[in-house]
Amino acid sequence: MFDQLVESSAVKTRSNRWMYFTVTAALWVSFLTGVIIWGIVAYDAKLNEQFAALTLLAPPPPPPPPPPPPPAAAPVKVVKVEAPTGFVAAKEPPKEIKPPSAKPPVIASSSVGDVGGQPGGVPGGVPGGVPGGVPGGVVGPSTASEPPPPPPPPKEEPRPTIIRKSGGVLQGSATRRVEPNYPPLAKAARVSGAVVVEVTVDEQGSVISARALSGHPLLKDAAVAAAKNWKFTPTMLSGAPVKVVGAITFNFNL
């Protein structure tokens, strides 16, 4: 039983020790927390005082004044002017009509001895006259040079006249005839017939162009080549040589 009492007293002493330690720790924590909170509040108050002092020392600058309004444009006054129409009568009729003077008008000079702005003039002179001229002479031409007359229009050269002759008449005036060569391909194909070639003859009688009008395609080239070598007598119209257009017929027979 004594052992139990000793053990219970030891347990009680241990529990009291833990309770004392817990209460002491709680008090210290409360004290430290209060000190920290008080320091934070005091620091914030000091910062607020410093900010208020700075605000009082440096007031904000005033806002800039608003820009002045633009000046109002002056009103434009429109004046309507009506031109007089028809005949306008004079306010007062002339009281006396002077008769025409027989003397020539005198032109005011710019200086003594000058008439019409020309040095060396005489009274009664004509503006534009020759200095030192004879009074009563013929009025000379104006000093301003007149523009030269326009050049005459160029003469149109007469276009060369081309006349057309029939095939018989044209072939009758030929001075050299060239027969066409029979194409070997046309001969092998047993192709025959007539080919009509239109030719243009210049003023000297030479063929300057030729084209086939009708005929077999295998025979046209040979006929055109032969027609270009023909020669004709120059054709005259009103004493001048002219070009001639006509046709030549070539017959291809096997």
C-alpha cells in the first residue's frame, strides 16, 4: 500500500509540473504576441504621420487652365451687283456740243521734245514714227512685228493609179513568158488542170506580186513561181506609166 501511495504522489507531482510548464508557455506566447502587435501598430502610425507631413509640405500642382475658345469667324457679307441692261440715259444732257476740230490731235509727251514717248519727236507727230522724221510724212508700220503668215499646206502627191486588165489583154502585152515546171508529185498523182494566177505589174512591166486564185493545190506553187518571172510592156495612162492588175492562166496537161 505504501508503494501505491508513493507512486500516486509521483504521478501527481509530474502532472503538476506539466501544467505549470503549459501555463508558463501560454503566458510567454501571449506576452510576445502582444509586443509584436503593439510594435506593428506603432510602426503603421508613425508611417501615417510621415506620409501626412509629406503631403502637407508638397501640395499637388494646380491643373492647367483650359484652352481659350477659338475666335468666331466674321460673317461674310454678300453684295449683289446687278449689271445695267439696255440703254442707260445720262443724268444731265450736255448743254453745248463742240464742233469737230480741223487740227490733228496733239498727243501729250512724257518730256520736253518727246512725242508719244519717242525722243526727238515734233509736236503733232504720230506714235511709232521714226525719230527725226518729216512732219506730214506717211505713217510708218507699227514697231510690233506681225506674225509671219502660216506656211502653205503641203501638196498631196497623187496616188499611183492601178488599172485592171482582162487576162487575154494582159497576156497579149507580155514580152517574156515562162512556162511552169510540172511538179513531180502532181505528175505521180496524175493531177492536171488549169491554174489562174492574179499578178500585179509595176510601171516598168515587172511582176511585183502573184497569188493563185483557183486550181489544184499541188499545181498552185509551180504556177505562181512561173508567173513571177513574166515580163510585160509598161502600161501608160495620160502619158504616165501605171500599175496593172490582171490574171494569167496556166494549163497543166499530162
